Amino acid sequence: MKNWNFRLKTGVFILGIFLILGFILPLFHSGNPTEWGTYPKNLKPSSAHFFGTTNLGQDTFWLLAKSIQNSFIIGIMVAFFATVIGALLGLLAGFKGGFLDRLITLLTDSFIVIPSLPILILLGSLMKGRASLFYIALVLIIFNWPWPARQLRSMALSLSEREFINTAVFSGASTMKIIMKEIFPYVAGWSVANFVNTILVAIGSESGLAVIGMSSNEKATLGTMIYWANQHQAMLAGRWWWIGSPVIAIVLIFIALFLTMTGYQQYSALRRGK
């Protein structure tokens, strides 16, 4: 950790704060932050309510904590499955070649050219704002796995010509064993950076949908928090703590994820150079 660069340290530090806010602090709150009418409406920030209360009678601070938690759950879920699926298919295509490579490449290119936003908006319209976070995450996974698959296929094509791969093949090692033990360690750094970047993409996509009312409006996310604040004219009424806190949180999370991704890439490149 002492060899981490400034970007990586800063990004991880900011992310750590948000992870504590989203996953640790809610353990000390017994109530349901999304329930309406729990507190008096439109209270200003105070020692009892750090960010005041909303027009719906919710404590804004605890609502923000729950929203951060759900947004991160979506982001991490999408990033994990999209990266794993993309990595396995991309490495398999690049290593095996032939018909399997052409088939996976066709699937990859087909999903890349299909715009995900209209599909997500259609899903939100059909569900009338009640689409579960699971369905939204599933659609985001479907449209995010092709990017790592395409990149890792190119890397696997290059690595498959190396002498140590030929040695592993002639020794009788299985395809999955070669992919996991011989090829994947060379692309692990890139996969980690892609994982972090996909978290950013997933949170951004869900937040964008939620702001226009096409996400799961019944679940607390950073996007739905902005949506309900807009619905109740929080900006015009001067209740900046309601709409401002999720906007600032999204900006800081994006900055943290970007710094972590670019910082890790620099760190990984430096390690490879040694």
C-alpha cells in the first residue's frame, strides 16, 4: 500500500468513506429510512437531523445512506458479473479461435451496437416505475459484458502465441486451466480496472433512469432520491439538502471511482515495469 500513487490512495480513501456511510452506519439505525411520515416534514439541518428532513417526512441523512448502499449494490453486482462473463468469453474466444471465436465475436459485436438506454427505458415504462433493482441490474449486465470480452479477446490472441502457452498445451492441461492459470494473471490488472469502471457506468445508468422516473421508484437509490426531490420541487423551495446531497454524492463517487481506476492502472503498469 505504501507504493500506491496519489490517485489510487485518494480514490480508495473517498470510496472507503462512502462504503462506511452506505454499509456500516445503517447498522446503527433501526428505522426504515424510506418510510414516509416518520419525522416532521421539511426540517432544516440540525444535530438531530444532519441533513434535515424531506417533504415526505424522511430523515435525509439516513435516506442518503440507504441510497448509497443500494446504488453500490447495483454497481458492484453489474461490475462483477459483467467482468466475469466478459473475461471468460473473451479469453476463451481468443485462446480457442476458430468457430467458437467467430461465434463469441458475433455475439459481442451484436450487443455492443444495441443501445441499452432505450431498452432500459422500455423496461421502466412496462414496469411503471416499479422495476426491481434486480431486473435493472440484469439488463445492465447484458449490455456491459461485451466490452471486457472484446478487449480480453485481443489480449488472449496475443498471449496464445507465447511459448509458455504452447508448453501448457503440449503438457495436456485443460482449456480452462490454461485460461485461469496461464493467461488470466497477465490480464488481471486490466480486469480490476474494468471492474471499477463498470461500477461507475452502472451507477450512472441507474441514476439517469431514476431521475426520469424509469427506475425502481419504490427503492432508495441516489437517482430515485433526486427523482422524488424533483417531484416535490425541492430546488424551488430551497430545500437544497434533499436534492443537493445525492447530487454531490454521485459526483464524489464518480471522481473516486475514476481516480481509483486510473491510479490502479498506473500502479499496475509500474509493477509490470519492474
